Amino acid sequence: MTPRRKKRLAIILAILIGVAGTVGLIMYALNQNMNLFYTPTEIVNGKDDGTKPHVGEKLRIGGMVVVGSVKRDPDTLNVSFELEDIGPKVTVNYTGILPDLFREGQGIVAQGTLKDATTIDAFEVLAKHDENYMPSEIEQAMKKKHQPGYNTETPDPKSEASPSTSEQGSGQ
């Protein structure tokens, strides 16, 4: 090989290594910032395609706050509550001030880390905006396996009357 060819080969290899390193770093950054959405049932039983989150995975969970499950530590900002959709309940531990719209019996989305099979350590809790709002991920998951009693969609005049949301949210 002539010195000129060696130099060209070295430049081409350096460019290829640089591109591969850049793509690898981009993929790593995207993977670190990607939070998959799960419902409480999907965390316990897995999604339809068989994927199940592993302990330590960052994720988003959405569901309804179980009435009577909110426990606050009077000395700290630690809060614990349970989320449900149509199946098993998942416990969410959160340290911080909950949103003003956080209520029992209402839909929320929490971001955090899976601590064990049924416990999430959340670093962010998002509450729904009004009585008709529901995050699209929760709405889609609940439409698949709708449980009566939760206002998951706008009333359809053809369907039977369902309990009003004002009755569910009163006194809280």
C-alpha cells in the first residue's frame, strides 16, 4: 500500500468510527430519556405483546387514584397512593407537593421508577385538568377494557345512562 492509500484508509476509518460513535451516543441518549407508558394491569400482568417492565426501569403509569388510598406523612412531603384501572392495584410513592387538581377517584399520570412488581417511586405526578379530561393513553387503555363507573369518554346518547361524575367526585 502506498502512503497515500494508507492516509485515505485512515481518514475513511476515522470517519466511520466517528459516525458509529455518534449514532451510538444518540441511541443511548434516546433510550435514557424514553419512558414507556403502562397501566397498573400492564405493570403486573404485562402488555398484550408480552412486554413487562423490569425493576429499575423508568416509566409512566396512568390510572385512577383509589378512593381512600392516599396516605400522607404529616412530618414530610411523602405521599403514598394506589392506582387502578380494571385489574390489580399499583402503589405509587411520591415526595413533593401534589398538583391542586389531584383527587381520589380521578385519573392521573405519574412518572417514576419501578421499585418492585407493584410499587412505583414517582418523581412527577400530573393530574387531569377538568372533569372531562383524561390523558389519551389512559383513555385508550380504558376503552380496550372499559369498567363501568369511570367516566372514560363523552356520553353517547345511544348508550345507557352512567353515573354522573359529580356524584363520584363529591365530598373530596
